[in-house]
Amino acid sequence: QVQLVESGGGLVQAGGSLRLSCAVSGRTLSSYDMGWFRQAPGKEREFVAAIRWSGASTSYPNSVKGRFTISRDYAKNTVYLQMNSLIPDDTAVYYCAAREYTREWNGGSWGQGTQVTVSS
């Protein structure tokens, strides 16, 4: 099992930047993927970014590609989401997730979420 704790959310003006952090503890194997998702009120949960814990493969949807970057620091057991050129549509609760890449995200581990609000 893995435990995830997000931090770094807050209020930022459009065009600004934030970096979210996800502290990881517990068992993490080389076969794990780490991901970020977000959910705005009344909307479906949306995939934001993913990276293999061991490896360089990353994935982004078109809505954030070129603006968001996922990375990880092995020494700190932390996954980051760097968010640049933020727009109001980025406003949501952001969740960190972990999965074995042979499984679905819903079967993995999730953090408590951190609020990101982007003002006009």
C-alpha cells in the first residue's frame, strides 16, 4: 500500500504558476505509475498527468500539455506537478494517485486533494 499527501494548492491569478507536491510513503515498486487528476464542482474527474515512478515516460491531455509538467524526486519520495500559464478553467481540487500500471486508477491509492483556484 502507498499513502499520498498533496500540498501546494492555493489562489493564483490567471497567467501565474503553482507547483503541487505529493509526498509518497509505503510500498512503491518500479511498476507503479504516479498521476494527477482534478475535479471541479459538478464536473467529472479529469486526468491531468502521469509518470512512471521508474522511467521517463509521461502522459498529458491536450488541455494541459505544454503548460503542466509532472516530475518526481526519488530522494524526497515526492511527485510534483508544475503548473504554468494557469487559466480559470484549471480551478479544481487536484488529487495525486498511484497505481500498478497493469491496473486501473480507481483500484490504486489516492491522496486527500488540494484546492487550486485561478482568478481572472
